[in-house]
Amino acid sequence: MVLVIPGGTGARNAARAKGCRTRGFRLERAPHMARERTLSIIKPDAVEKNHTGAIVARLEQEGFLVCAMKRIHLTRPQAEGFYAEHKGRGFFDELCTFMSRGPIVVMALEREGAVAKYREVIGATDPAKADANTVRKLYGANVGENAVHGSDKVETAIREIGYFFAGYEVAPAAH
Ligand code: RTP
Ligand code: MG
């Protein structure tokens, strides 16, 4: 049987000191979660409603570092380029019209397991199906106007951050 005690030797010794049984168990370090980046967009609907500050505050509370941020107004070709993977789908035209109708706020966010954690915090694409207290449940109107975008994979995040930011514009955590 495997008993995972996070934190390695120090935590393991502390667990033994507290009288935790260790005989018969194999003690292992918890898997390390990598520090990642993800791209966040506060979409035109949420920017129009002045939800930018509340959404950024929520993301910081969830442990994300905002390492790049800017407010921009996409042209329609820029919106089409960003969402090129959806070209040919029924909602593509509507999506690009929506994303270019007003200013957006784009951010590169950093934390451990950023891509999955961010998607957990924003909730399902359709706000009606999103869990309570997720960003889309709180601020989204419908499946199209759903307040925020998030990268779906680490590789996608790298491409999406590069779509909006030059390398020098992304400031990682000071160590
Ligand atoms: P996003 O890329 O914006 O973070 O959203 P997502 O991964 O949750 O959803 P995705 O399938 O990638 O769709 C991209 C965006 O297209 C709009 N959409 N409209 N009318 C519709 O059925 C429909 N489906 C998707 C949404 O704005 C969605 O976030
Ligand atoms: Mg997506």
C-alpha cells in the first residue's frame, strides 16, 4: 500500500513523530505539480459590465500571478486568427463578431497547474451548466457570452500567450 505524505523527508519524520503508523506502508513524495502559464481573456461582455476588477481579484485570490496584462480591442481578423481552431463550426462567425465588438482584457497567468486550475475556477463553457461560484456562473450570460476565455492545454497556452504578448512583456515571479 502506498501512503503519500507531501513534502518529503521532513514531513515524513513529522508524521512519524505524531505517531502515524508507517510500518507496512511505502512512503512516497506527492507528485510535483509544475508551475505553468495559461492565457486568460476577460471577454467584451464582462468588460462592458465593469467586471474586470472583480475577475482579476478572484484570480489573484485563487493563487494566480498576473505576469502580463493589457486591454485591447481586437479587429475581426485578429479574433478570427485567435479562434482559428473553431473555423467551420456553427458558432464561429457569432464568436468572432462578439470577440471584436468591444475591448477585452488579456492576461498571462502563472501558478502550479495553471491550465487545469484556471478552467476549474471559470467553470463550464455554458454558464447555465457551470458550478456555483465559478467565474462563468457569476459573470457569464449564455454559452456565447460567457465572460472569460481560458487555454485548454499547456501547449495551447504557450501559443495563445504568444499571440498577444512579446516575451519581454511577460514578467515571471521574482525569486
Ligand atoms: P474558451 O475557448 O473561450 O475558453 O471556451 P471553451 O474552451 O470553454 O469553449 P470552446 O469550445 O473552446 O468554445 C470557444 C468559445 O466559443 C463560444 N461558443 N459558443 N453558441 C455556442 O454553441 C458556442 N459554443 C461555444 C463561447 O464563447 C466559447 O467560450
Ligand atoms: Mg476553448
